[in-house]
Amino acid sequence: MNTKDWADQAVAELPALCTSGEAAAFLRVSVRQLYRYLSVGKLPSLQHDKGSQVLIPRIALAKYLREAARAA
């Protein structure tokens, strides 16, 4: 039995941790809009140090897609 749903399949080609640019391109939003999503908690992110690159887990993008589809 295949346990991957449509959202998991949609993000399957992405790296496990996406840069803000990769995540924004995947979601088809601007990087600025992506940072708004991060600031209000729509997407979780990882950041090693202040000022370092923000990374978004692939599984967080899949979860975001599922929640957005339910809200639509």
C-alpha cells in the first residue's frame, strides 16, 4: 500500500530542506510573501544562527499544501 498522498508526491522532488528561494518558487509566491508566511507561522523554518540562511523542511511544505487545500 502506498502511504504517500498527493501533497507528499508534489514535494517529492524537493530537497529535504529547501532554501527560501526554492520554497517560494515551488509555492509560486515571492520570497517576500514566503517570509510573511514564516513570520505568521504558516510555515515552520530552521535557522542555525541569526542572519544565516532560512531553511524550510519539505514535510512542512507538504503540510502547508494539505491545509491550503482544505481551506479552499
